[in-house]
Amino acid sequence: MKREFLLKDLKDTERLAKALSKFVQPGMAFFLKGDLGAGKTQLTKFLAKYLGEDPKNVSSPTFSIIHEYDTTPPMAHIDLYRVGKGADLWELGIEDYLERGFFFVIEWADYLENNDIFENPFTVTIKILGDKKRLVILDFPNDVAEKFSFKDMED
Ligand SMILES: Nc1ncnc2c1ncn2[C@@H]1O[C@H](COP(=O)(O)OP(=O)(O)O)[C@@H](O)[C@H]1O
Ligand SMILES: [Mg+2]
């Protein structure tokens, strides 16, 4: 089920990340989509922050493809930009991370050929509307999507 929200600034993006952090569990995945500069890495930093990592330590894994962080549960941050179309998570060694109880944040998830790993990924598509404004389209499992909100969250 899809829902759209307007993010008026970075603070809204942080609120979104905080709300998303409540759904994190080992073996689940966020599929992040959107153009360069949309805010996929930024959202990941905020997510890591609410799971116990200093967001300053989180950087784009563009060259190394996968970064791992000592969050709770541990986070595997994957960027498929350089892998390109037809990206295969098994080839990238995802099995090891699954066995070790990681959850996954995958930038450029549109490059995944087929997803035979994650039953209910949380897809987050970010569109640039302005300097700080973003449109975010969440495609979540139905039971979650119906109730999901973050605008009313405390900072
Ligand atoms: N509301 C917002 N949400 C996310 N990023 C924003 C927002 N407003 C401005 N930005 C800026 O946009 C840039 C997004 O970059 P980044 O997260 O690296 O994009 P991507 O990973 O999608 O290529 C950052 O410099 C960030 O500070
Ligand atoms: Mg990025």
C-alpha cells in the first residue's frame, strides 16, 4: 500500500527516519529509490542515529558497495549505483549478513533484478521538489501503511 508525504526540510526527514527505526528487525529491508541528491544517504544516516550509531560515521557505500554498522540490530548499508541494472544481492554476499542478523538499507534498489530475499520490503521513494523539500512515497506492508505516521512525532 502506497502513501505520500511532503517533507519540508531535513527535520521532517529525520522524523521519518525515527518512525522507520521502530520497524527495524533482523532480516528486514528498506529499499531506497530516488535520483542522486534526493536524500537516500541522508535518511540512512538518521536511521542509524536512532539505532545507536553516530550519523557522522555513516557515509555512502558507493565504492565499497556495502558498509556495516554496529547499530542495534546491525545495519548493512548497500548502494547499488555502481553495480547497475541486474544487481544480485546473493553475489554481493548478502547471505553472510542475513546469517549474522543484520537489517538492510539498499540505495538504488530499482537496480535489483528480482527480489527473492525480502518478503515485505519497505520501499521509500524520494523525489526532489526544491532545495529542502521532498516528496516521499512509502510503499509498505498494508498493516503498517494504514497506521503509519511521523508528522506528529516529538523531536
Ligand atoms: N528534506 C531533505 N531530506 C534529505 N536530504 C535533504 C533534505 N533537504 C536537503 N537535503 C540535502 O540533500 C542532500 C541529499 O544527499 P544524499 O543523501 O547523499 O542523496 P542520495 O543518497 O539520494 O544521492 C544532502 O546534502 C542533504 O543535506
Ligand atoms: Mg546516496
